[in-house]
Amino acid sequence: MKRSITNVIPATKIGLQRDQFFSYLPPEGKKTYPGQLVKIPLGHRQVYGVVHSQETKDVPAKLKPIKEIVEASSVLTPQQLQLAEWMSKHYLTSLGLVIKAMLPKRSVRPPQFQAQPVQLEEPHHLTDQQRQALNTIKKGRKPVTVLHGITGSGKTEVYLQAIAGCIAQGKQAIVLIPEISLTPQTTDRFVARFGSRAVAILNSRMAYGKRYREWLRIRNQKAKVVIGPRSAIFAPVQKLGLVVIDEEHETSYKQWDQHPRYHAREVAIKYARITNTRVVLGSATPSIETYYQARRGKFNLAKLTERINQAELPPVQIVDMRQELAAGNRSILSESLQSRIKEVLDNKQQAILFINRRGASTFVMCRDCGYVVECPDCSVSMTYHWQNGQHLLCHHCGRRETSPTRCPECDSEKIRYFGAGTQRVEAEIAKVFPRARIARMDTDTTRGTDDHSKIFRSFAAQEYDILIGTQMIAKGFDLPNIALVGIISADTGLNFPDFRAHERTFQLLTQVAGRTSRRDNNGLVILQTYHPKNAAIKAAAKHDFDTFYKAEISNRRKTCYPPFADFIKLTLTGKDDAKIKAAATELAGKLRQEQKGFEVLGPAPALVEKVQGRFSWHVLIKTIDKKMPPALKKIKDNWTVDVSPLDLLS
């Protein structure tokens, strides 16, 4: 007997070997529509799901009915459903988990929105280069435009005017930012232009009620501009007109620690194709893959090579720390940096000091026998911290231990602390400059919902003289009084065993250096390094992206690394190292039997072999033409599949 049925995608993990949606009878006397939120029986439990489609066909007598229609109006648009299906196939992940990522965490009583009064600013006068960039975004031959603009060149003003045109057409825009810490300064700019009613914020640190309220404002088209990190790409916009991805090179746009393991840049580009809209990928240091596609004509390319108000890029002084040691200076601060900090403080100006490690010391070692204190649950050394009492902390599992006073191996008292992090830099600065007002921004000081905003606004109000931080201060700080940027150690990620190590080093150093001289030519960058002749460091010191890109793309072509090939990383994790290795070896063998159009590498242990008592082994598939090995579709669900991973070893 033919009956009307409703196909529903459960908002939970579904094994890849199964159908990705299930059929139910619609509730008695009610109709269902694609995108509706419903509650369905699934096994012995009830779960939320989203209506996928309806059809009429012969159905078994035991077919279960939908339990409840939770939302009569659609929570997902047809375009979002199409995007979800693409993500499931492209990233080899459960459609149910993609749907779950798109749905809001519901709140019974979301707080009422109260618009903040603001004096709207007029659009700024555009330079010739900005006008050309804006025209390319609106009318370029391709829907995707790479906006390559040096730091301080006015990329945000181009975004604002492109979005204004979008709103004038009755459409909505999504603006993705790489860090939650950038939310306050980004929001301030957009609210000043469009008003608080027109701007909605979505991020994971917001209370559920407030986030759900913003979600409703977006769905009801009361908010015209959505600002947030990568997950904001799933905002329920009804008429998408533009997606802007600021600092598109940032690794935080890739979700790597849970399913779906997507890259927001890839998702945005696919979403734009589905909705026939446009995407802007903005950066002073575009990713190698993105810039390559722009150079070959797959994306539009717009350039901003001049800073606003004719300000020059800041000069960069490279300090060879080997010579500092030879001269007897064992401090983490070079003589040049100390001298310049004193000058900045005397002139009532501000300084940013960057080191991409938190904590006080990176490892603790016995000088007699060489014993290094490691986390018993993870195969990594523990980091020494001063905050909240002196202790050792594992940055992988969060384990805390008391720092030993004697060596557990040889009973020596020569326990020493090596390396440096933000806490040690803070202590050193306080010792040398006791009157300086110092703030620190890292994950230890920004655990609260508004901590980023408070530190930024206090520093902007010149309540602090010196800001010390990790990579979260490398971007977004557009303040006129910053006269000095000190890079404590430019070598932190340089020797990481990954093909992107030099690219990330160049990007980070260039972005940090761009925090000064944004209004005048009085800024200076002091870059401390033990590798002054390294090509990435030399290029960053000259703000020379093109030279770095030419050398890097040539090397990628020779080694056949992205963008000339792609990777799929398969990871198996468990408590029995031998069993995990055996299973990885077996899978690698099966994949090699099918080896046509791809290369199988491994198996190999993860760079950090053990985390929280569990071992991990990788199998890598290197493919040139995006071919998927047939055996890949049959692997068990206990394997983690990461398509286009940002690193191959972790």
C-alpha cells in the first residue's frame, strides 16, 4: 500500500555504511516540509532530526511515526540541506553530524534584544586601489575574490562597502573571523557603520540563550550582517548575498578536533556556488593554496599594496640571539629590545611583545642526568606555569602536577627550567621595567566570556603600556599608539616537522609586524632569532610576500605537496599500541592493493604518540586528482577521516 512518508536526517552520528536518513510516517493530520525540526524515535531513544524530503511509496506496516514537529517553520533552508549533503560526501563524514553542527542550541526563553544607540559613521573615501578591489568583488569574472592587502591597507573598509551594497539589495552577509578574540574590534567597526540592530554575533562562548536569540534574529532577517568564527558559516541566513572570510589563511578555519572536520573556506566557496553569491578571501598573507588558485585565474585577484594615509610598513630589525649570548646576555630580551622598550615607555607610547608559547618554561630537565618531566598520560614534556601557584601542566590533556625539587631518576637537586613562554616574558619585563603597566593575553588569561574584549579595550584605552601575548594578538589590533612590536622568538614553529612550517612562520611574523606604524611612520619591529638567514624570516622582515610565495610554490611543485596534490589522513586511536599499529598496517595494505591514482604513506605513529593514555597511528593517502580509494568507503567508523588536513603528523 502506497503511503505518504517523511524522510528525516537524525541530528546524530550515522555510520557511513548506512543510509544517511530514515523514513517515518508524518504526524496524524499534519504535513511536513524540508528543513523542519522534528523529534523522532531512533532505536531505544528519541532524537532531534531535520526533515529531508517527502515521497509516496509502499512502506512496511511497522513504520514508526514522527513523534513531534518541534519547529513548524524550517530551521534549515533548502540550500543548507544541499550544502550538508555535499559536506557529508566531501569530508567522508556522517550527514547527521553535519546537520547537528548547523542546528542551534535551543533556549526556552532567549533574552530580549536591546539595540544600543550608536552614531553611525559615513563610508570612508576609497583609494583607487580600494575602488578597483570593490569593483572586482562585485563584478569580477569569478564568484570568489582574493583580496591581498598589506597590513593597514584598508581591507575592512572594502568589506564594509561591499556588504552595504549587499544590504541595499535586501540580502544578508556573513563575515567570518579567525579568532573569538577579534570579535569586539570587528563588531565595533560593523556596528558603527550599520547599527547594532543590523549586526548579529555568533560564537561558542556566548550563553545558549543569547546565541539562540541571535540565531532567531538572523533567521527572521532582522540582522543583516553575521559576524563569528568558522561555525557562523551555518547561520540561518535566508537571502545570502556575500561571504567575507577575513585572514583567510588562518588555521582556525579548519575544524580538526571533532566531526565534521571541515574547512570554512571550502564550505563557504561551495555555499556561494549553491546560492549563486560571492565570496571574499582577505589576507595580508594568503595561504599558498589560495594564492595559487588566484594566480592561475580560478579566483579573482585584487591587491592593496599601499597603507591608508600613506603610512609606511614598519622597519624590521633582526637581532641574532647567538651574538647576544656570545656577548654575555643570557636574558630572553636582547639589548636592542630593552633599549627600545625604555624609549617607548619614556614617550608614553605602547608596545606589543609576541611569543607563541604560554606558560613560564617549556620543559623541566635535570642538568645531571638529562631527565625531562613528561606527562604520564601523554608522550610530551610538561610545561612549567606560575599562574595560580607554581605547577606543571600538560597542554594536551590538562594534567597538573607539582614541580619536582629533586630529580626522580638520579635524586639530583639540579632541576632547571628551559625555554620561555608568556608568563616568563611577563616576569622578565616586570623585573626590568617595574613601573610598566603590563597585560597578558593567552588562553590562561582569556577563559571567561568577555576576557578578550576587556583586555583589548583596556589596552586600546591606554590603561596598559605593554601587551604580551600569543598568536591571538597577531591580528586585529589596529591602534595608533603602538610604537613597538617585539618578537621574542621568531623560531618557535620554524623547525616543526611539517611542510607548512615555513609558511606559518612567515604568516605569523608578517601579521605581528603589521600591528605598528598603522597611522604614522614612528613604529619599529624587533625580531629576535637564532636563524637570521632563514628565507621565511628574511622575507617576513622585508614584508615581501611575493618573494616568499615564489620560493614556496616552487618547492611545493618539486615535492608534489598542496596545491599540486591533496591528502587524506586516516587516524586510529586506542589504548593498546600494538593492536592499533596492526590495524593501521592492515588498512594500509588493503589500500595499496587498489593503488591507482593515489599513493599510500605509512602507517606511522602520531607526532605525539600518546594523549590521555591513548595511542594514535596514521595512514596517509596522497592523491593528485581527488580520487578516493574504494576501500576508503568501507573502513570502520572507529577510524577518523580528515580530508585535506592542515598538518600531517599530529
